[in-house]
Amino acid sequence: MFSKSNLPHDPLPLPDRFDWTDAEARDRVTAFFDLMARRHTVRDFSDRPVPQDIIEAAVATAGRAPSGANHQPWFFAAVQDAALKARIRAEAEEEKFYEGGAGDEWLKALEPIGTDASKPHLQIAPWLIVIFAQRWGTFDDGERFKNYYVPESVGIATGFLIAALHQAGLTCLTHTPNPMKFLNGALDRPGSEKPVMILAVGHPAQNATVPAVAKIKKPLEEIMKVY
């Protein structure tokens, strides 16, 4: 990884190589697309328990994401405790956001989604995964070292995590209360870490719905151009 002392570059032969044919590669990427096309964000969760080892496997997958200088500037706080989930819900201050703190334009944009200040999923979902970005780290002697491309690295790792959770048949909801600094105190995380997102994770309720607008995705020609 990184060291306070000089750490020379030591190239290793590529340990994993996938020598698939074009046809095999096409089948695999199409199958993955089909899986991810069935990913839906829901706000209606079942209280059905999710074993801890499934969450651990998903977070371990997130930990395989690329990062700036391989510093891996992320931390995932997986919350199962009911009292702690209730505290997080109570301190999220969503009422201020929906009472005008967000601004008219932002609130108007949220209308087709159907979201509001009521966030029962923060307690019903069996897990909350709070994602922290580590702005800096410290060596054993307490000296700081800088992390690089932190937002980009954490964003990629979060994508890995969501894909892994969906692979396990789970659903999740991204939640970004403002402010989020209370999460450092609630979860005993250091000041070097910035909370960036809460993922509510679990199985969808039997009566779960999705907003119709969420099914509208930009076509490929609007998000890609071949040069």
C-alpha cells in the first residue's frame, strides 16, 4: 500500500486474467446488464433479517474498488442495532429540508419521486450502511498522510457495494441527510472521516412500489458517443 519510508515499485505478474472469447465476453456483460437493469430503489422495506456475513461480503467487494494511490479512503459502518438506527433517524433533521431548507427547485425535482420527510425505512430496514470518506490518514506515530481522489474513490467503491448488494437479491436506498456530521458522533468515527451517504439495505416489502419516473432511463445514444 503506502509507507512512511521509501516503498519501491515492485511489479508482479498479473495474478488474474480472463481469456474469454468475444462471444463469451458479450454474453457475460449482457447478463450483468440484465441483472443490473432489474435493480430498483425502494422506500418500502421488509423487516426480514439479513445475515451479517452477506453484508460483510458486499462490503468486502466494495473494498476491492480502485482508489487514488491505493489508499482506499473509505470506511463502512454497518448498523444493525435498533436503538442506533432510531437515533440516526431522529437526528437526520429531514423536516427542515422539506419545510423549505432544500429550496423550491430541489423540492420540485423530488415531486415525481414521491419522497418526503417521513423516513421509516431507516428503522425498518435491517441494516444501515453509513459510508465515510477518509480525508486523511495517520501513521503509527500520529503523523498525517494525505489521501488522493477521495470523492472519486469512495464513489467507485459505493457503486461496487450497491452492485454486490443487488447481486445478493437485496435492495437499498441512498440517503443523504444534511447535515450529516452527527454520524461521526453517533458511530464514534474520527474527524478525518466525512460521512457521505447512508444506505438502507434489506429485502423489499411485499407492497413495495417504485415511482414510474424511476423506470425512465436515458437511452445509450444520450449517454455515450464513440470517437
